[in-house]
Amino acid sequence: MYTQRTGSAERARCILNAWEHRDLASLEAELVLAHSDCAQAPGHDSEEQERLDLLDSIAEQLERGLPDVAGSPEICYRLLKHLALSGHHAAIRSKKLAVFPC
């Protein structure tokens, strides 16, 4: 578990790890840290900010379902996996397409 501000992919991995190990105390702590990371997000590019906003929403949804993590919606798990695996990368949208004149 990390205490400093962490990117969306790393935070999602931490939440998934606690969830998969059925460690309720760690999961609760990771969800609190997710809220903290999302609240302290200024300075991130727009793509990372969107990912952090999604992570914050997932954390809120999971907190409503605690302590019954096994009954949490499958969509939260799938979205966390997506965030954890995709990580930060250069935005495709920033590249100009040759077929569109500037």
C-alpha cells in the first residue's frame, strides 16, 4: 500500500490486489487512498484526469458495497483491470491525421 500520490494504473493495481486477496482492511485503505489521489490530481493531463475520475467513481461504488466485496458489480472489477493494465501512454487524439488539413 502506498501513501504518496499514485497514478491511476498503479492505484487500480493496488485496489485489485487487495480485492483478489479478500483483504478487507487493505481494500478499505486503498479506496481511501484512491479518493485522496483523485482529489490531489491537478497537474495531470486530461487523459490521466479522466482515468482518475473513473477510479474515484469505482472507489465510491465499491465503498457502498463493503464489506460484501464478493457481491460488488463485475463491471467495477473489469474497469479496474482495464485501468491497471492500460497505464499511462501518449494520447492518440493528440496526433494530427494526414487526411485532415490543418
